[in-house]
Amino acid sequence: MSVSAFWAEDRWTRPFGYRPGPNEDNPYTLGYHIGQDVGGRSWFGPVPVLVSGVVVQSGRGALIGGYVVVRVSDGTFHTYCHLRTGSLPGYGTQLTAGDDLVPLARSTSQYTGDDYMGSASDGAHCHFVVSTNPATAYSPRAGTVIDPRPIIRAALSGDTAGGNARPFPPEGLFVNLSQQQENDIYMRVEAIANAVGDIGRAVALLLKRGGLDQQQENDIYMRVEAIANEVGEIGRAIESKPTS
């Protein structure tokens, strides 16, 4: 599906800034919906990349399922959530607007493996977050969220901030880190620290309330596994390439 077809406004569902009513439960960390949802409807194919950039994170979160974080040329981060996790692009992958990312996840059951969309989703869709920190989608207090709707509209009109920018060249990715690369790694480490703190607080609260059930144990396991994967990716990113 093309960018214009997938991201068209008539496919938008829950909007950025949505707040539950006064008599409804409010599940949002910041009190409101921090992304723009774009419906999958009856189509579950790959999500087309909205704006060109480079992948700085990908993984799986208990709430948001599979996700990919793309740094675009203005320095902000575009996060695509509720994706299948079988073939997520790795750190440093260059993406161009219109490229196929990965398909939307379709299942609300955590036992479906790659097809699990995360506990915060009740139907196939892309939860799209724009922020100043790569961890914001799964740790909303990290960084600042930005209304993604003007960015989507600009991309649909052809006026994108990302263009075909390459924030740093892939051939130099593992040698002599630039200041930008050092900053990216610092933010990733900071995001890990925040995630570890969130897990610790959640476990302490659950233990205080009487212990963890199987669902909670599984969610914590997946979050720890995602952190371990991220630590491994950071290590590989700063590893020097052997000289010939």
C-alpha cells in the first residue's frame, strides 16, 4: 500500500490528544493519547514509511508490541507501533519514504509470538508517535511528544522534513563515532535506564499488592528481554570494525 493510501486521513482512528471522559478509566501515562492511530481495517500488509530516516531502535514492548524508531533529518523520532516482530529492521538501517516497513500485528493474544500487537491494542492499527526522545512511545515521560498530524499531512502533500536525508553514513557506523552517533547512543542508554526503573517500580507495586500473576510475569519478561536486546545492539554499534 502506498504512503498516500495507508496514511490518508479517512483511515485515521483514535487521534493524538484524546482523553477519556470523566466517568471512564484513563489508561494513559500522561493522561492523553500520545500518538495518532491509523487503522489497519482489513489490510495487514507492511506499513509504508512516512518520512525517510535511519532506524535507531526496534524491538517489542509489552504495551506497544513490535516497534521501530526512525530518526529523521530534523532530529525528531518517528515510532511505528503494533507491528509484527519477525523481521524488524536493525539499528542503522536506512529507510526511504514509501519503503515497506513490516506488517501490522493482528492478534491480541501474547501467545501468538510475532503476531502479538501488545496489550494496549484491541485491533490491528499503527500507533504513530513523534517525539524528541527515541524511548517516548514505550516510556511516555521520556522526552516530549509532538502532534503527528501536521507531519502526516505534510508528508502526504510532499512537503516532508525528512526527504531523502541520511543522518549518518552506514559505512562509518561502527568506526570513529561522530557526535551525533554518541548522542544517539547516550539517549538509548538513558532510555534503557528509564525502562529498568519503570520495571522496578511496577514489580515493587505488584508485590505490595500481593504478588504477580502469570500475565504480569510474562509482560515483565518481555520488557526485560527487549532491554537485553537493546543493550546488545548498543554494544555492536560501538564495536570497532577490524582494520585490514
